[in-house]
Amino acid sequence: MVRSLLDIDDLTRDELGTVLDRAAALKAAHENGGNDDILDKQTLGMLFEKPSTRTRISFETGMTQLGGHAIFLGPEDIHLGHGEPIKDTARAVSRYVDFIMARVFDHADAVELAEYASVPVVNGLTDDAHPCQTLADLLTIRERFGGFEDVSVAWVGDGNNVAQSFVLGAAMVDLDCTVATPEGYGIDDDVLKRAAGLGTEPNLATDPEAAVADADLVYTDVWVSMGQEDRREQKLADFDGFQVTPDLLGDRPLMHCLPAHRGEEVTDDALESDNAIVWDQAENRLHAQKGLLAWLAERE
């Protein structure tokens, strides 16, 4: 059976641990000059409906480091959902490549790709979920704290796709998580139910200061995501008081999936402080995705 990753809870708890272990091992090997050609002569087709810095570079570099090859297919290069049904694209592309990574708007499109593809499909981001970011987040937290036991994270900001995948990942590793959002911007009820079924359901709050009071780590993300530009002014007003500043952060590490809108969800001085571990987090996209691709290859 072909395995895909459309959200983080497509993995079991044990599988998640295995992927993180593999990522850590591949990172250590890379830092020691190792070159493991475990994906020799294999190809990743990268389907993009929206632009990206970290997603494209980390996947393409990861395939190269593992001995494989990646093909970028942007909106002008492929008829994803326009000119050809998604199911036809999935079946045709599967005949050429060994993996598909899709960064699309509608989560249902990623689901349809995986349904009709005969190779693993990895969600590189949809409006509902960002599982690859969660893998990198968990790898970063594990490196920073030596594990997940007795670690508390406060998410401050929008209950967006990154937050929703992170909440599920936190539940899977029993990471204590508090989510502070303005009224109306919280985590979807379906995601909360899934988190409860996986392990530790997040604590919900509307007061950022209360949320971070007992936290070991603070995580934030943009308030206005790509495609929400028409809601910008309303969201900036609704999120007043949710900015991560040095005073709110204190001496806690700061995570952000990037890109950051400096001066909105986070101040420049907080992001430039020694507390920010966002660059380790960004680097770990590369290693986490290598671990995932290596694991998926072994499932075939």
C-alpha cells in the first residue's frame, strides 16, 4: 500500500518517532560529511500553486543530498486543476516520479492527488495543514530540550494551518501545548477532537500573557496568511495585543515557521534576539523532510 503524508496524524505515534529518529541520524551524518545515496536515481515531482522559499529549497536540496533529483513544477508548468483534472495529473505524474510533493491552496486537492497517485504524496502545505513544518518543529524542540517530557509550548496568534498541524503533532508526543488566539480565530473543532484522540488535547486561551506564563517555549506565525490579503486590516485589528515582544517572550526560546511579518505578529528585536531559534527550525525543514522521504521510500 502506498503511504502518503497529508497531515501529521497520518503517521502513528511510533512512525512519527521513527521519522524523527531518521531525520536526526541523517542530520548528524550530513554534519559529519556523510553522503547517503539512499534515494539514488529517484525523482521528486514538486507541484506548486503558491510560491515558497523554504519548501522548495529544502525539498530540492534534500533530494540532492540523498542522491536523488527534484523537478519544480509551478503554476505555469503544469495543469494542476485547470486544463486537466487533478486525478489525471496524479496518475500521469506518478508514471514519471517516485514521490510527489504538493504545495496547494485547497486541502481537498492534496487528498485527491494522493487518492489517484501510485507513488507517495507529501503535503508541502495546504490551507488546512502543514505537516512537514510540524516535523521540523518537533525535531527542533527535541534537540533543544532533549525530548518532549515536561516541555510546555505556548502558541500565540492565529489558529491557522501551521497551528493545527502543530497541535496534532504535540498531542502525538505528549507535548504540553497552550494555544492563545483571539475569539473566532481558534483551532478547528475537528482538529481538537483528533488531538484528544491522539493524546494530549491543547489548552485554549485568549490571553497571551496567561498562555506564556508557564511555557518553556513560545511559537507564533503570521496573522495574515497568503491569500488572505483582503482581510488584512480586519485581522490586524482583531489581533491587537497578540504581538510577541521581548517583554512577552522573556527568556524563553522563540519559534516561527517563517516568513515573518516583522512588526505585526512579532517584533524585530524579538526575532533578532538570542532567544530566537527560528533559523535552527528553518534548517530542520531540510533534515525532517529527508527523514520522511527516506522512511517513505522504505515503505514501497
